[in-house]
Amino acid sequence: MNTPAIEAEGLVKVFGENRAVDGVDLTVATGSVYGVLGPNGAGKTTTIRMLATLLRPDGGHARVFGHDVVRDAQTVRSLIGVTGQYASVDENLSATENLVIFGRLLGLSSRAAKAKSAELLEEFALTEAARKPLKAFSGGMRRRLDLAASLIAQPPLIFLDEPTTGLDPRTRIQMWDTIRRLVAGGSTVLLTTQYLDEADQLADRIAVIDRGHVVAEGTADDLKRSVGHQALQVAVAREDADRARGLVAAVVGQEPTPTPLSESVRLTVPLADAAAVSTVLLRLRDADIEVRELNLAKPTLDEVFLTLTGHAATSDDAAEQAEATPNAEKVLA
């Protein structure tokens, strides 16, 4: 348990003139969820492919549970499960048939493959759809089946590459619950995502990757603190707005920004010290100003990316295309 699930130092991958991954360092503790956050084309998928022995690094090295991903590729493959951005299942077959085939390919007997298939379909709430062809499945159902297929061998390390992209909010939350159960059962998960809220909900630590570089690493709260202070939002009656602005500015040292609402005005101001909230409330109470709404807002995904990278969390088309080009890959033998 003292051996990290993943240790990567200086990973590099080059496609033509594009350095899709440019010196990535990662250390993932066993039994944790590690989030890799970044826009499309940042190098997240390429990093996972190298760690999963699907691409040979052009520089640096990586180990999975102490095994080198190049020299010990076969051992590494026996320790991992991979769920990519696109379903690896056959949509002409039923859910049961897909899982049984995966089980047989992994060396299970026919009886064991069928038993494991039934177990996973129940775990992922797909039992009622077990005999339906995948053509009738929703996007969320396909993603759950793809994840189930990667768990047939019960690997100790699971790579999830943007598992909730394109899913509706309800299905995303269901996937989050599944990931939590996997970790509670002893698995380690490396999760790539574009969503700060997803990493915030699931990850013990997060690496932010942009244009092939790790630009920040830490807990979700570490990242939010690193990009700026939280904001205090106070809503008061319209007739009290001017007085409230003056009182809040006197406490915080900065003029709040007013936002008119239907029956009130919301005042927003950056807040370096959360202890100032109580002082603001006392000043407003002493001035007989009713507080109709109070909120402490943390930085958003766009604010995090804009501060860390100088641009918003949008796709880098050139990098994304290079990551997705099959003939640029050097798959390990």
C-alpha cells in the first residue's frame, strides 16, 4: 500500500511538430481518486494512453504499482482497466453479450463470464436492459456499460477518460456514485475531466494540465485559493443598497459591485478573509439593513483556467486533433 499507484516523471509525447505531452509529472496515491483537469487537447488523453501502455513515451518514464509501463507492459496491463472517451462496446450486441465476450477474452470460463456479466449489470443498474441491443441504449447507459466492461477483471487501477462528458446531470451523479463505490472497494481511480465541479466532488488531488504541461497540482481547495479569493455576495433591499455598499466597502476595503435583482440588489466583493463576514453582518444589522441573501462564492472553472493559463477552458483544436489521430500513435507491442 506504500507503493504509489502511479509515478510519472517527465513524460513526453510528440506527434509531428506538436508536443502533446511535454514533461508531465504525476504521483497518484494508492486507494485515491486523482483528477486530471484540462480543456480538450490539453494532453490528458495522451497521458492516459502512455500510462496504460497504449502509447510509448518519447521521453520520461512511468511506473504503475512499481512496474515500468514500457519494460513491464504486460504486467501493467494486468493491473489496470481503461474506459476511454468513446465506447469500446459493440452496439449490434446486447449488454450481456458484450460483457460475456469481454470476460471470455480475459480468460474467464463461459459460466464465470456469464456470472460476472450479471453481477456487473446489476451493479450498474442495467439488468432490465440486459437483452436489448446497444442501439437502443442512451448515452448514459452506454457509458455505464463501457465502465462495467473495464471492471470485469476487477483491476486495482482504473483509468476513466472524461467518463461523464455529454451526460445529463442525473446520469453524471449516478456515475459519481459508482466511482465512489469503486474506491470504497479498494480501487484507485485516475479521472480526466473538463469539469471543476466533477473533480471537486470526486478527487483527493487534482493536476491541471494545459498544452501538455502540468500548470498546477493540489486539492480542489488549494487550486481555488491559488487563483484568487472567494467572493462575498450580499442581497439587500433596493432602498438600502447605497448605504450597504458603503458599509461593506468600509469593512472589506473594496467597493462591491451591485447587481439589480427583481426586488433587491446583490452586492459582490472579493473577500480575502472569511472572518470579515461576521463583521459585515454586524455593521448591516446595526444600520437596520436587512440581509435578504448571503453567499460565499468560490472561483469558477473559467476563473481557474483564465488565471492559471491565460485563456478560458475551451478546446485547443490543433492539439485535440493531434491527440485523436490514430496513425500518429506508436502502440506498444
